[in-house]
Amino acid sequence: MLELQENGESMIFDSIELCIPRYYQSREKLFKNLMGKRIIDALLHMPLYTIEKKKTDQISKNDIGKIITTKVRINCIDINLHYSSPSIIYGKNGSEIIEIVLFNYPKKYIKSTYPIGQEIGISGKLTVSSSGSLQFINPEKFVISRINECSGLFNIYPLTNGLTQNAIYSVIKGAMAILEQEPIEEWLSEKLLKKNGFPSFKDALRNIHFPKAIINNPQYNPYLQRVVFDELLAEQVTMHFLNRRMQNGYTISDNRRYIEKLLELLPFPLTTSQNKVISEILRDLQSGFPMLRLLQGDVGSGKTIVALISALYVIESGFQCALLAPIEILARQHYQKIQKYFAQLGLSAELLTSNEKGKRRSQILDAVASGKVNLLIGTHAIITEKVVFHNLGLAIIDEQHRFGVNQRKQLVNKGITPHVLSMTATPIPRTMVMLLYGDIDVSAITEKPANRKEILTRSISMKRIPEIVERLKNIINSGQKVYWICPLIEDSEKLRYTCVTNRFEFLQKYFYDEVSMLHGKMKTSEKESIFENFKNGNCKILISTTVIEVGVDVPEATVMIIENAEKFGLSQLHQLRGRVGRGTQQSYCLLLFDENLSNVAKRRLQIICNSSDGFKIAEQDLKLRGGGDVIGVRQSGEKMYKTFDINKPELQEILPKFLDQISQISSNYDVNSELLEVFQKL
């Protein structure tokens, strides 16, 4: 296992700041947001793929399409004074005339960086210009002395605005230097390493970040497979240990007075599927052992009511409950819905987010600590140290994949042996759910409430937007509401998609103050106010990014318009569509697409139009996604794992084999406290 320092901590769990070069220190926040706050997070920032920069002294047409590192002597510069138009630098490489095309570069930079008469080094993809000359577009430029450093194999990493590949590489290089100094004892058995062809943990990270060969397919990459195995094992061992540690759970008495009253108050009957899941949960709560159950249900299937009934069952035995949500809009929505019923049942529910401050916050904390609050609903604020429960009996975690193991553990540790109910609306194929959550009991709600009508979904060319605008006038005049989703917040020269700000300005010309705009960069209070106005009917059309993707429930919203729908993944389109169709009126989802669709994009839109079953859609999504294909422009949410994307088809062959081994290991693993701590941190 990892040897620990005198303070009980390995250096790789220290701040990422230690491996950020001095000249990048001003961008520390960007590195932390992208990679994570610790050195180990930088080491687990996995590359998307590997490329080769071929070094050559004399380039030729045989090199077209390859990434070439070479020398060019600058002859002349044709600077275009219009910033949006390219400037062209002419040079020679041996006998070949070379064109270097630069987009969006300032005039002063070009003159100082490409001095006439001097020889420079460049690296980039070699193409052919319209005149037939060999050409580089926006290549990497460096001094001749660095030509060997700029050739060979290089990883391409996920980026964010303000960071370059060189910046990411420099941090990972520093992180690896620290890891090399760490004495690491292997935690996997020699038999297991040999069976899977695994390298050591350190050797795996070394070869992932500084590859000696291009292995972009995970099925043939033992180094990537090793860290994938470790991450899955870390999660499973931690979850198994938590479950094993809590051998004696609270036994909940079979008293259903609150549940019976709630069922009388509900304006709809429960579905057969909901009743089946509730029976499974109540049986767990009566068992005397701590429940650890995942509740999976498609969008609009009624998971919240199931969670509420579970909470009432626990509350009636004298215990408190907590409901953790990933975003404030969702937490507040849960509170408003649940408080309406709690008031009629004579129970107390409170909401705790970062917005509750001062005296109000102190009052909530005191009431929770004294046991006066039966159910505390909130965001990450409820897992902070100052929140102390009187007797937490049930922890409910909504959209559980958005929380790490440690965050879930922080909530569980608020009680002695509380029951845990995790929920997810992310459609994961049933076979993968059973494998990924092998140490957790899984329940699935497979049908929607009886009064829900099928959402009619159509794909429409963006050229028909004027026609759609005319039809919206009748829709909002009838009291219905509309979501209009755009993939970007602001206009981008690199990404030619519609942005929220531009669409808001366009629709304001037709609908005036009936239109509001919502996106992730707004302050929490501003987002809350805008969404409340939409719910209350003060505006009828909400222009938004995917920030409203999870859990938002407005029954009067009957139309979902998704612009540039071809840029989103199937699961995300399905989640967004699920924001409508929550009332009794017929609802519609319009997928607006650009004319130049790829075959994959056409198939994706066809699937979402022809199916409303989230599980079937997820199965199709897995088949459609290819390696390195980043589908969608997601501006909120987190990926499920650090080292791999579960949706990659190349991993579907590997994961079941690994998970089968891991389930056997985790149930028999000799987990001492030191190793468990390492796994939790990983």
C-alpha cells in the first residue's frame, strides 16, 4: 500500500499546487476545476488519446495528413489587418515552399514570433493549400533547440478555456516526479496481476502519461485497464466496508399511519412498479440491518414519492431523515413539494443550502440537532461539519452518481448506522447496473404514472424556427409554458452552436417580458428567482442551458425545444425531454437540427423520436458512441468515474470481467483502516 508521511498522509494527496510550475501559478483555479485539487487527481486526469509528432528534416507530399515536427526558414509575412481573417507566413523547408496559416493572432505577435530570415521549429498537421502548396494551420511554434522535445508520442488531454495541452503536460510531469519518490507496496495480489496482465500502479500511470506506443483502444491497453480496475475496486471495497461496518442497523417498526395519510392526500394512485419498490425498501428497513439500496427510475417515474414514503416510515419510528440533492434548484423543488404534505401530516421539514445564512441558518442547525426537524433537505451544505443530527435514521441521496464516495460517506457518518437510499434517473442498462452496484441492492421503477401521456417527439430543421415561433404564440396564450434549450451560454467562434444569450435576444423581439434566460454562470439567487418566476407563470418561455436537465418539475411546461439537438447524447436528450409531460396535458419535444447531419447524428435523433423508454435508449446510446467521440456540449454535471467513461463500447467487453472479479475480492478483502483510507482518497 502507499507508505504514509509522518503526518499520516502520502504526498500524492497534497495540493495540486505543488506540481504547478511557477509560470502557471496564476491559473491554479483553472487546474483545480479541470483536474481536481490534489496531486493524485492530476495523475488520474486521463488522456483522450495519443498522437505521434513525426520529426523530419525534409517534408514531402508523402507526409500530408500526418502531424509533423520540422524546421522552416521564414521568407515573408502577409499579415491580414482584420483580426478574424488569417495571416499567412511563407517559408522554406529544403526545396519545399511552406505556408503557415495563422487565425486569430495579433499583428505584433506574428512579427515578433516569426522573424524574417530566421529558422524556427513548428509542429502541426501537414495539409495542402488551394494553390497546391504544403501548409500548416495554427501550428505549435518553438525554438530550434527544443525540436527533439516536440517530436515523438504525445497525449491529448481534456481541456478548459485558459489552459493548453502544454500546461496540462507540465502539471502531470510534476505530479509524476512526486509519485516516483513515493514508496508504493502493491495492494493487488501477484496472482491477480498475472491473471489480468496488469503492471504496477506506478508503472501504469507512468506509461499512461508518457506512452512508448500508441494504444488508443482500452481493450489492448493494460496500463489503462489497471487504473480502471483500481478505481472500481476502491469504490466497491469502500461501499462493502461501509455496509460491513454497519452490521446492526436501526430496526424500523411496521407502523404505516403517516404513509396511509399521505396516500389519501396524493392526487394520483401509485403504480404497480412503485408499490413493488416500496415493499422492497420497507422490508429492508424492518430487517435490523442497514439498508444500502439504489433506486433507479426513468425520468418522471415517481422516485420522489417513493423516497418520501420511505422517509415517513422511518420518521414514524422516531428517527430523522436527510435528502441530499446535487443542485439548489432541485433541492428547493424537493422541499416545496414535500413541505406541502408535511404541513398536513404535522411534520417538520427544513431546507439547507449555501443561501441560508446568519440567524436563519443557526435556527435550522439548532432544530436539526435537537430533533425538531424530521427531514432535512439540501445540497452539499448538509454534509458540512456544523450540521449535527439528533438521530439520523435514513440518508437519501438523489442523483447519486453526482456525488463521490467520500461525499456519500460524509452524510452517512452524520448518524450511527443510518439506512441509505440512493436514487438515479440516469438510464443505465440493467446489466451494467447489476455489475456496477453488485454490493448494493437495486430496485427499478419501470413504469410511469397512469395519468402521464406519451411525449410526442419530432426532429425539425432549424430553418423552420420562424414557423415554430408563430406556433408558440398560441401555446403560451393558452397558459402553457415552454423550455428552449441551447448548448452554449455565449457565442463562440470555435463552436458554431446557438447560445442562450443570442436566442434570448431573438425571442424577446416576439414575446417581450414573457421570456427569461437561465444558465450556470448566474448567481444562485438569480437562478432561483428566474426559475420561480417561470414556475409561477410570470414568464412563459425559459431559455436555458442544460442546467435544468435534472429533476426540474413544472407541470404546466408542455413544450421542450432543444436547439442543435445533434450535439447532445441520447441519454441527455432523454433527460431534457423528461422536463415536460409532467401534467395531464399533451406535451411535445422538438429537436432542432442543423442541415449537415452525420449518419450517427441522424440515427441518434431517429432513436429519440421513436422511443420513450430510457433503458432502451441507453442501450442504443452504448452502441452508437465511438472511442474519442465527445457527444454534446455539457455545461453542468460530473462524469461518473475519473479513469474511464462507462459508455465507451470498447470498455463493455472489459468491465463485466473486471467487475465479476472485484465483487469477489471486495467481499473477502482484508481491509485495514490505512488501506481503506487510501482507497477512499483514490
